[in-house]
Amino acid sequence: MKKNKLGFTLVELLAVVLIIGMLTAIGLPQYRKSVSRAEAMEAMVNLRTIFDAARRFRAANFTSPMMLKGLDIAFFDADHNDTATFAIGRFDYEFKTDRIEACRHNGNYCFYAYYNHPSQGKNTLTCKRTSEGGKYDWLCEAIGTTNLGSNEYLLDR
């Protein structure tokens, strides 16, 4: 009598499911880290663009801008561009007299673009962790160049 072997056994199927589960367990955290880093880089680029426009505004008007409206840039997804605070993506941006801030919605870390940083001088971009023990604690240290103390890292000058 001839046996017909056209399918997989239960053991073979369980082995494949186990292998896929192991690969997912290894790959998913790295994928999430990559997404978090990409979001942070996008916020840095947006902040740098806003900051450069704010510097041009300051040069022309001798005062710091306090809203996105009036600057020579536009973001299609910026919420409330006629107030001091607005959101783009997963970050909230806020104009201050001495800097522009970009903080993640959950508040774990912020980027600051200073017109004149207290210790680093003019046109300084920094990253600061605002809470300890969060899942983004690694980010500022990973993209920063110099530790300025109190969880603040220099990004660009």
C-alpha cells in the first residue's frame, strides 16, 4: 500500500511557528528603536527648520517670534500655527523668548534650539531627558555628542 505524503505534520508546523516567534521576539524591539530614532530625527529636522526661520525673523524684526504664523515656512500638518504652541506628528513645539522647544507628546524627552545657550553660546541644539526610567532614556545619549549635565546632551552648534 502506498502512503500519500502531501501535507505537513503537526510537529513541523509547530517548529515553523516557534522559529517565526523567535525571530519576531528578536526583531520587534530593534524595529521599535529604529522607529523612535526616526521620529526623533524628524523632530530635530523640523525644529532646525523652524529655528532657522526664527533666526531670520529675529534679524528682520529685532524680536523673537512667538508663533509659527509670520515665519517664512509652513508645515501642512501643524496644528494651531497662530499660537505659541502647536503639534507636528508626535511632538509639541513651543516658542519661548530664548529658545524653541520640541517635546514628545508623552514628555519623556525634549529638543531645545537656543538662540543663546547659557553655557554653549549661540544657535545651540540640545536634547534633554525630562523623566528617568522611561523607554526613551537611551535616545538623547545615542544621538548627542557631549553630555552637558542634568540629562542634557549637545546635538549641534
